[in-house]
Amino acid sequence: MIDPGRFLTPLAYPRGDERRRRPGRVVGVERSAVDAPPGVTLTDDAAGVDAVVAVGESALLDSRAADTPILPVDAGAGVRSVPRGDLPAALSSVAAGDWSRWTTTALSVSVGGEHVTEALFDAMVVTEAPAHISEFTVETPRDRLGQFRADGVLLASAPGTAGYAKRVDAPVFEPELPVGAVVPIAPFATRLDHWVVDTDRDPVLTVTVERDEAAVELLADDRTLGEIPPRTPLTVSPGRRWTFCRVPESRSAFESPDGR
């Protein structure tokens, strides 16, 4: 059984023209977690590898410091995850050089001008208590998107639109696209737009809490990061680039959790 909170780290391919043409090695925290396919050697030494396999969403998010491409396993459709049962076949594809790279940009979040965190999938400001609403203003550098009363507001990156944002009726984007979806959460108005914003533009957008009648907190990739003071701008800017591996065993970014 593979621990969904652990890493497997593959691919020490030669640089230059030979890249992706020779068998590689897989560096694993737990070498017993999976049998090594032909052309792949499991080792505990991560030095010099060219990619990381992250098993589970927690492992993927914990790999944020890595500078190498990531092969996500059971980490969500938005990053074209490989199903855990297909990991041996995916490693064989990696060893055979049958993989490609794609990239996306994280969301960098600042509050009152101070950097707070980065989010790969989404950042949300929401009232701490259920069924309480506040008022929010959302603006880009060019336009005011709206001022509305709601439980909160969500900004999802392109990979994040396949997750929680999809459940609140955001469109699902190809994960490479430099766009995000802005979605009011439980708005007081029955008719309110969703918006698509440029996530390569700096800043992407600014959210301001206009009322102090309900405490509002910041969540980033399901991490709770504290309260947002009223009338203190929360600014989202482009973060670091993430690079991923795609293999034939990777799921479609548009595939539902039930495989449809």
C-alpha cells in the first residue's frame, strides 16, 4: 500500500539531446511501496533527479519547494493525476521517455501588502461562522468586477477549477491556461456573475472585506491562514511556476472523480 502522504521521486535522465531516451531511476521514500518496472531502480538518494512523483494531494502541496517536474498520483484531476493503481505503468512510461511537461502558475497571496502564502489550486476568503454573510469588493487592475454580499469569494487557478470551484459551478479550464475563475460563495443575490481573470497579470485581483459584522478568514488550498481585517486589501499575484509530467496513464483534467 502506498502512503498517500509520501513521495516517490523518479527520473535521472541525461541532460541534453539524450534526455527522455534512456531508462531512468526512481528515488523513493519507501522502496517497498511499488515494484520497480524494467529500467527503473528504486533508491533513497534524491540527488540529481529530474522529476518527483507525489502520491496524494498532501504530498503534492508539500513538494512546493521542489524545482523539478512533478508526476502527481491521486492528487486531483486538475493536475492530470495518475490513478494509484496505474503507478507502475506510469513509471514504465517515464522510464521509456514517454512523458511530456506542462506548467502552471501558483497564486501568491498578500494581505495589507505583506506576503502570506501561495496556493496551487485556490484561495478563498469566507466568513468563519456558517450562514453568516459579509460584503466583498473584487477588482482587477482594469475593472471592478463587483461588490456583493455573500459567505465568501473564491479564486481558483486553472488546475483548481477542477476541484471545489467546479462544485460551485465555475467552468473547468485546461490547467496550462493562464486564467482563473472568481466565484462568489453563497451570494445573497440570486443572480450574480462568475468571472474569468488573467493569472499572469500582476496583480491578478484585489479583494476587500467591506463590513466588520462577521469575521472573515483566508483559506489557501484548504489551509486556514487567519482572519482578514475589514477594509484591508487582499491581493493575489502570480506565484512561482509549477512544472508537471504527463504520461499516457494521466487522467484528463476534465474527468470527473467517478471516471466519467
